Amino acid sequence: MSLLQDLNAGKLHDFHGGIHPPERKAPANLAPISHAGLPEELILQVRQHIGQPAKIRVQVGERVLRGQPLTEPLNPMMIPVHAPTSGTVVAIEDRPLCHPSGLDGLCIVLKPDGEDQWRPRYPVADFRLLSADVLLERVHEAGIAGLGGAGFPAHVKLTPRKKKIETLIINGVECEPYISADDRLMREHPAEILLGVEILRHIVQPQTTILAVEDNKPEALAALRAANRDENLLIVAVPTKYPSGGEKQLIEILTGLQVPRNGLPADIGIVVQNVGTAYAVKQAVIDDEPLTRRVVTLAGEAFAEPGNAWVHIGTPVRYLLKRYGLNPEPGQRIIMGGPMMGFTLHSAAAPIIKGSNCVLAPKQTELAPPAEEMACIRCSNCADACPASLLPQQLYWYARSQDHDKLNSHHLFDCIECGACAYVCPSSIPLVQYYRVAKADIRHAQREAELAERAKQRFEARQQRLAREKEERQARQAKAAAERKARMAEQAKAGGEDPVAAALARVKARQQEQAPDDMATARAARKEEARRNRELKQAQAAGDTADNTAGDTNTAASGKQSAVAAAIARAKARKAAQEGGAAPQAEATAEKTDSAADNGSAADDKKSAVAAAIARAKARKAVQEGVAAPQAEAPAEKTDSAADDGTAANDKKAAVAAAIARAKARKAAQEGGAAPKSEAPAENAAADDKKAAIKAAVARAKARKAEQAAATAKPASGTDAEPANTEAQIQPAPQDADADAAKKAAKAAAIKAAVARAKARKAAQAEAEKQAASTPSDREDES
């Protein structure tokens, strides 16, 4: 009652500081509010308020209707954005934001279709029938944020708190120069504003409701007072002073109370809303129209048609400049907001948002650009003008040094960024810019600290959980162990034997039994593997040595050597049979040789093949050195016969010896003397070794032959029962002798032919190698 009495009596209070800059509200407030129209595209910022951006609920290519929500709020601090008109969503991407930073941000780009088709609406005839919660929900769904410039969610301000709201203040002061959007709205729509105030009163239920208007707006005051029918609503004119429109300053002017530091007006039982917000509440509750447009002042001498206009949210500033005839000059500035609290736009592509109340395009003669910053002279003009009773000079020094602790201790966040300190500074220091940067840095540091603290809490909670789980696990294990021990004790008591001890003893005994055998098996396996590796290496080394000694290129593939030798023997036998007329005998000889070679290749490894090749080479060289054919033929025949008799039952050594003997016999039969001169020089070095090998093979063949003869004759001499048969066995028949002679002749002919062919090939090969290695002069000498 005392407040109403003081206000009715015209008693007002004052706040510290303040300035009186030129108002310059004309000529923009002289003409009625116009309609800006629809641009080609609307750029809707997802975040247009203080708080978190809402979740996008539309997709590119989707057609939307006017008033349809494009985003979905997930908490009270999220405000939805609605389609200002019907059209198609053509993009969801980053675009230049309406922000002092000039950065890009997420926006929804809508292309109007010109139909302006509304979504279904559900108007309310009597809002008094609805509860405060329903009305608050409706305000939230309409996406209403404070239209005075701060952009704080309106429904959050109106939500009941611990302290009851006693005073509701509707702010119609609009103290900043150039701006006249609220002035024209109060002149042209006073009834709608007052209806919105009634809805706010129904939600808040205050004891006192005050609508404050600056006294430099007489037309607005007269229109409101004429439309007012509520005795409980007091319309008050406040003195013109900047920044009397500030929330805390207006509260102090009307009530004499000061909002505590780091506090809110609700802490002292007061709520402040803008007249534009009251109009938007009426539209949302009564008409079911969300906030899709607002009144924007287009001021400045650069505009050909300054004034106020209904502008759709999301309209690019570039469109408004063209629509209202901007005549730019070099270095033209476009300011979003007024000259005191506004900011220069970095791009004309930035859109109008819910908090945009003015687009200012001043000329340099009208509003000079900021002068060059100079050093502070400590004049204290800034402190005298500060409406928040701060020390701007000290804040300036601490902001430059980034001393956040000092800034907090000097109450930086009580600064309302009104710009009064920068306006009166003789050194042209942009104090407000320093404060804004410092606030952003402090907020960022606080967010980082909060994130670190949450991470620490999560880590500590995890450590506690792990420790708790470990203790529980250990307790379960201890309990299970105790139960097992109890069961084992019962079993031991019942059966007379400890089952655990018995099981351990069995395992230990099994290990002791198995360990020696396993170790012995492992050692034997390792020894066997080492032996196989050694044999394989020796065989490979022997194969390489044999290839280099014999000079036979066909022996490079040791597995195929025996088959090749057998094929050569068969070919020689056939050719000898054709030349000498003894085909059956030659073929038999070749078949025997082939059989011996096949048996040797199937049963022998690389070592036997290499030994056979060495023996053949030695035999050839020995024959070429001068061994006589008659002397070598008889032993060779004996050796060949013995080898043929023993190939099936003898080992690998007998097969190799037989092959060597046959090779020697063939060479001796063909040559009958010394080898050609072209071959002898290449084979003289190993002559002695080869002769020794031949003598040894002949001796072994003779011994085997003698043993066979003795074995044949021994049974005959051991009995007198059948002397005729005994004599027949000792003396061979004439037919057998003739057959042996024919067989020997055929074999000699075959050997001679094969040896001749081998010599011819080897001579040709040696001659070719010699010619390739010799120089032209050497070839002339040879000719």
C-alpha cells in the first residue's frame, strides 16, 4: 500500500549515475508501423535466446506451415523456433549469426511459398479459465523470449519461486536513442498490450502491477491510459534518463529497492517484463499464434524511409536495407540495436532474431565512428556515470591483464553493458568491449572447471564402485571358501579321508609318473629331428658336389636323374641292336639296365644317384686314359652279370657298382685305346681315383661270381648218389655257352654304340665351350 501511495503521489526514486545522450527517435517514430513483407528466404537461427538451442525436428525438403515448430525444446531453458510463414525447408546449415562475434552458426533456411498458410490454431476465449501451469506451458510452446533485447525465456521468469512475487513491472521505458519500436507498439496496440498484462497478472498473482513509460513518450502514455480499465494496474511516467530502462535501474526508480549482487529481481519479489513480451503473450494465449514476427526500428540518416515495421523472424538484414532504401556511404556501418548497447554487424546476411529491436544505419556526420583509443587519464568519469555503482576503471585494468579473480571480486557480472562509461570516457576507450570479452573468458573458464569437476566426480564414483565391487567379490569368495571348508570337513569326518588332500596327492603322483616319460619323449623327438636335418643337409651338399664334378647339366634335378639314365640306356640298346643284328639280346640288356636304374631311383635318395653319376664319369675318363677294351670287357661282363643277378636282392651299393661297371665296359669296347685329345685334358686330374674305383668294382664282381660258383658246386661234391647229374651241373652245356657268347657279342655292340655317341656329344660340347672362351687369335692358331 505504501508503494501505491508513493507512486500515486508521484514519488519516484533515482539510481546512481546515468547519462542524457541525444534521443534522436524522430523521424522513425513519426510514421505508423509498416509491413516489411517476405524475403526470398528466411534464415532462422536455432538459438535466439539465453540458454541451450532446441532440437531440430524438420528435415531438408519438408514443407512447413506458418506457426509450425521447427525445433523441439527438451528442457525449460530451450525455446522453440517456429516457421514465420508457409514454405519449404531448403537447408539446415551454418550461416552468419546475429551476434557481436560475427561467427557462423546452425540455421534453418526456409523458402516461402507465398501462401502464408497457418497450421491449425486453437484460440482461447477466456484465459481466466486456465490454470497458471497451462498458461506457462502455452507461453513456452509459443517460443516467447524477452523482447527487450536480453532474450531470457519469458516462462522461466514467470515460474513461481520460493519467494512470492509481490510486484509485476511492465517495462515500456525504451530509453536508448533511436529505438522507438515499443513506442509505436504502445501507440497502435494498447488494448492488446493491456490484455497481455492481465494474462501475466493471472499467472503471477502479484499484489501490485506497474506499467512504466518514459515521459518522453506522451502519445504512448495517453493511449495506454485511455485503454486501461483495470484499477489495479498503475501506469507511471518515469523521468528520461539513460539507462532507466534497465531492469535493475527501473526497479530502483519505482520501488527504491536494489537487486542484490549476483541475484535476480525475483529474489526480492519482483518480476519485470517488456511491453513487447506482453503483446506476444496475448498473441500466444488468446490467438494461439507463436512468436514469428516483431516490430523493428529502421533508423539512421542512411535510410531513405526510416520507420518501424513488422518483420518476420529470420528476415536477412540485407533485405531490410534494400526494402527501406539504404543510401550507403563509404565505410557504412550497420548496427544491430541502438548506438549504446548495439553492435556492428560483420555481414548484412545476418538475420533478424527475437531480440532484435533496431537496425541502425547512421552516417558519419550523424554518429562518428569510434575514435582511436588512448591511455586512461584516471578522470573517474566512468565511475560517476556507471548506473551499477561499479569501478569501470579498475575493471578495465583487470580485464586487460585477464585477472579473473580480481574481476569477480569487483563484481564484473553486475555490469549491464549499457555503455555509459564508454560514452563519457575522454580517452575513447571501448570499455564495454573489454568487459564483454572478459565475461566470455570467465564463463569459458567456469565451464571448463565444471567439466573437470564432473569428470573428477565420475572418476571418484567409479573408484568407489570398483572398491565396493572388490570388497563384495572378496566377501563372496571368503563365504564360498568357508562353505567349501565346512563341506570338506564334514566329508572327512564322515569318510575318514580328506577329499582335497587325496585329490592333491593323486595329481602330484600323476605328475611325477608322467614327467620322466614326457621328458624322454621330447628329447628323443628333438634328437630325431636334428638327425633328419643333418642327413638332408649332407644330401644337398653331396648333390651340389656331384653336379660340379661330373659336368652333367641333366643331373641338376636329382630326382629325375635315374629316369634319364634309364631312357638313354634303352635308346643305346635299340640302336646297337639295329647295327649288329642282335636285337633281342640288346633289348634284354637295356631292359636289365633300365630295371636296375628304376629300382635304384625308386628306392634310393639323392646320395645314391650322385654316387652313380660320379662312378659313370670316372669310368668314362678311365677308358679314355688308355684302358684296353679286351682287358676291360671280360671283367665288365662278369661285373655286369653279377650286378644283374643281385639288383633285386642287394642294397643300393650293389646297384651303383653295377652301373659303374657297365659304363666302363661300354667305353672300353668303343675306344680300345686312349680318349680323344679334346677330352683327355679335361679328365686327367681324376684318372688315378677312377682307376682305383674300377679295380675295386671289378674285384667285388669277381668275388661275387666266385661265391656263386662255389655255391653251385658244393652240393654236387657232397653226395655220391648221382655222379652224372653232378658232372652235368659243373660243366655247362654247349647250347648255354653259345647263348652266352651271343649275348656277350650283342652287349658289346650296344655298349660300343652308346659310348661312341656319348663321346661325340661330349667332344662337340667341349669344342663349343673352347671356342666360346677363346679369343680370335686363339681360333686362328687352332685352325
